[in-house]
Amino acid sequence: MRLWGAIIAVTLANWLLKATGPLVLGDRRLPPLARRVVALMAPVLLAGLIVVELAGPDWDHLDGAQVLGVAVAGGAFALRAPMLVAVLIGAATAAGVRLL
Amino acid sequence: MSFRTGFAEGARLAVGPAAATFALGVSFGAAAAAGGWGFAAPMFFSAFGFSGSAQFSLLTTLHAGSVVAAVAAAFLINARYMVMGIALNDSLKGGRLWRALQAQALVDASFMVAHKGGGRFDMPRLVGATAVQWLCWVVGTLVGLLLQPEPGLMKQLGVDVIFPAFFLLLVLDEVRHNRRAAVAALLGAAISGGLLLVTEPGYALLAATAGALIGLPAQREAEPEKEAVR
């Protein structure tokens, strides 16, 4: 019961978090000031997600092979590799380093 | 562009994250089985909750403390969806309830691949990207519950690289022609990196959105629309 209660609570909270903006704003458009901030939300969240994924709480999860794999993927992309290929090269690099 | 074309484009762009989602789903299923969650609860959670970070958070915190604390931690991790929902709203159509329903398609990778630049989002692309990830997450959970593979296997295969690498490529694509976005991204990285030392990842991510405040001053000319990601 405890487990199901927690699962349903998190599920409902997740739905509510996603719905809050549209429910509150409806068809009202954001003012220009807010639109300029919102326009930068994607790159800011992306950068934050990368750091959180790589570093983890207290920077305890930092893993050299993972960081190298991500950097290699970025390098491959900068050298015009398609996105999926660049990611696979990065993953293969990390897997290779861990085999050594 | 028709809904079907946009949906297919979103699904195609999300193949990389979907592969990582599948692997994470397998990990979640295996961990839930090992944690004594049974079969129905993790399957229900993956199908209806569909949030890797919140699901893993609940899995690791529920047995150690109170239900309220565990639910609060999972809620905090997903608090960024409220900000993302506000950002998405201008790209939605219809009444409040219909908009709220469409916003349920929000997940990190989809939010990014659907971003057309300038705070505008392609909804068919977002839904397509989410659909393929949802399917991989649910099937991955099922496979994990049934096969219960070794916890270290995904890491050995380099699967842990896929999400951060994909996010890095998307951010490179975002900032390539937009200096202000590049500065905002660096600020977001610095804020989240600094706060990870003193607080939970959920707070660090939420606070990273403050980096977008550099968008407050008006620019002399509009930023060009982002090119389609490859």
C-alpha cells in the first residue's frame, strides 16, 4: 500500500507539474520580456542536465571514461558526424576505455 | 508540415535518446525487481509516471525514509517541468485542458529536439520524440523485470554516455549561431555545477534556469531561427 501510494503520488505530481503552465496561462501569450527568457530555457536546461548527469550529487559520480566519451561525441559532431553516429562513437569510446 | 511528418521527424531525432531510455528502463526494471517491487507496480509507474529520474529517486529513497520525503524528492527532481510547461505554452493550441494534456508529452530530450529557436516548439515533433521514448521506457522496464541483468552491464557498454552526449550535441546545435544562448548555457552549467556541491540535483537543475535571465534585456536584432538538428 505504501509503495502504491508513493507511486501514484509521484505520477500525479508529474502530471500536475507539466500541466501547471498551460492550466494557468491558457491562451494568454507571455509578455515579450518573459518570451526572451523562455527562448533561452532550452540551452540553459541542456547545459544543467549535462553537468548533473556527469557530476552527480556532490560531484561524486564523475567518471573519466564517461566524460571522455561525451567529449569525443562532441568532437565528432564538430567534425560534422551525424548526431547518432557521434553519440555511438562516444559510447564506444567509453566502453573501449573501460575494457582496458 | 503535417502532423504525421513532424511526428516521424521527432521519432527519428529521438532514436539516440530512445536507445538510452531503453537501457535505463532495463536498469529500472532490474532494480525494482531486486528491491521487491513486484511486477505490476514498476510497470504501472513506467507507463503512467514515465520519468526516469523521479522513478529512480523513489526507488532509492522509499526504503530509507518516509513516504512524504521520498515523494518530495521525486517531485523536486521534476520541478523543471513546470518551467518547461510555461515555455511550451505559447506553442500549444486550444483550451486550458487540451493544452495541459498536450504538455504531458514533455520529457527532456523531446523538449530539446522540438525547440525551433526563439522559444518556439514544434508540437508534432515533440509528440513523436516522446512516443518512441515512452515505448522504449516501458518495454525496457518489462525486459529488466523479466531478465534482471547485471547492474554494471549498461555501464560497460557505454550506455551512460548516450544521454549527456546527446544533450551536448543539442546544446552545441543551439548555441552555434546564438552568442546569448551560449552565454546562458555556460551560466546554467556553472550554476548547476556549483550548487551540486551544496544541494540536491533537483534544486541545482531548477536554479540553472536562472541563467536564462540574461535574456531580459532586449537585443538589437532578432536571433535567427535554429537550423534543424541533424
